[in-house]
Amino acid sequence: MIEFPDLLIKEKPLSVNRAWQGKRFKTQEYKDYEELLLFTLPKHKTPEGKLHLTIEFGFSNMASDIDNPIKPLLDIMQKRYGFNDKQIYKLTVEKKKVKKGDEYTKIVIDKYI
């Protein structure tokens, strides 16, 4: 199991709604988020084959849809770690309520069994 115990992305998770302009143009906010995560995500060797990702989002607004920030995050993780999202066979996602300014994303990548 690969865990990032010390990794806490202290940025509000970026939703799909905020990631795209019109059809397929990244917003500046998405580009900034991508740059931040590519710099912040630690190096590690992703397991071969099928993957199980566990993601926990800390939202200050509980009206936030749990699925909106998943796609941008997965796209950025693929770029950083060199896996293809078709390798993800299990995705566990949870959201938690946090104070405004304390938003975060927590990630665990594990081999799918």
C-alpha cells in the first residue's frame, strides 16, 4: 500500500465545473491548480496493474458535489505518476466538513486485489 501520511493538499478541491471553459479549454484556475499539484504531489512508484484509489475531500461548503473534483484530480495524478485511469478498478471517495480556509484533499493509492 502506498500512503501519503504527511501529504495534505491545503487547497480547495477543484470541481469539473470550475475546470473547463466552454467545451474543452482549461480555465486559468485549473492550470494554476494543476501546476500546484504537480509540484506538491510527492514522488513514488505506482503499483503495476489494477489500482484502488481512496480520496478524501475536506469541503467547507457541504453543498459541494463529491464527484466534481475527481476528474481534474485524476487527470493531474495520471500526469504526475504515469498511470492510466483505466487501471483504477476501485475508487473510494469521502467528503468531510471543514472550516472555510481548511479545505484539503487526502489520497491513498493501493494495488487493487
